Amino acid sequence: MANPTGAFGFRPVRHQNGSPWNGACVPCYCAAGYATGLYIGDPITASLVNADKDATGHYLSIVKSAGTDGTIIRGVIVAFAPNPTNLELKYRVASTERIAYVCMDQTVIYQIRGDGGGTPVDNWVGYNASCIATTAGSAVTGLSGMMLDEGTTDTVTEDITNPLLIVGLANTPDNELGDNAIWEVSLNTYFNAAGLVLGVSTTS
């Protein structure tokens, strides 16, 4: 049976020591001048634009990370503060000010679906990978369109500048090793694009 294909971005599930993720997150600022929509499950990085800064100085200002080779992923959006004029709005509309709640813990393991662009094999576990945006995100569910690039634009291999480290295949019902699998990953380029862990290849 083939894996489903729907994107949901990054979903925090546990820590590297095996303990469950307890929902801890950090409020961050999305500037009205930032013209890209943000969704639950989107990877983010700190904004480098002065005009994007929070005028109160209380919050880190964030923008979406492309998640491609050589980019930094500082954390993942898990929720937004309610919009008082539209309480059902599940995502951050482009060019609007909003507070996002971000999982910003380097020890967290995330689940993310593969994009179906390659032929996953068991030795991908321990390799580095990149992201690919299949859509901007869903205005209905509020979920990200980000997926793990299974070979569409970047190869899953040992590459320390790739922002993800594959920990394993998610042990969830009906998830099998194949296209569009759900993978468990850690963030590899948390502070800089040089990366933290070089994937380890296997030999026969």
C-alpha cells in the first residue's frame, strides 16, 4: 500500500534522549513588512532585516527558511497567537503582523513527509537531507507545504551543509519505506550553515 502524499511540514514528536516533546515553544515576531505567508510546520530562521525587528525588543523576529542546502533552520512554527479579528485564521497571512510560537530546541526530533522524488532506501538513516516546498501551505488547515526532498532537487547523502539529519523512519501506522514516507529528523544547521553532523554512509 502506497504512503499518503499530503504535506504537513515539521511536526515535533520527542527529544533525542527519548523523552516526549512537551509543547515547549518560544513566542516570535512576524513583521507586517514581511511579504511571505507562514504556516504551522514551517521552518524558520531569524530575520536579518532591520525593518522586521520587534519595536519592543521582546521577541526574535523570524522569516521562513527555505530549508535547502546551506540554509539555517532555527526552529519550527507550532502555532500562532489568535487573531482577534479572525479567530479561525490558522496561519499568518503575508504582510501582516502576528506572533508565532516556535519550537526552538536543538534536541527535538521532528516528523516530516518525503516528497516522493526518489527511491528511499534503508541506508538513508544517518544521512543528511534538505527540504522542498511543494506548496506555500494550506489556507484551510494552516499546515505547511514543506517536505523532505527525496531527490527532486537534492540528493539524500552525507552533506554537512544539508539542514536535516535523518534519524529514522517514523514508526507510525501504514508508514512504509518508500516514496512519501514520514521520516524522523533533527535540525542540523541550527546556528550556522556549516552544519553540526556529517551523515554517515554504510558499506556492505
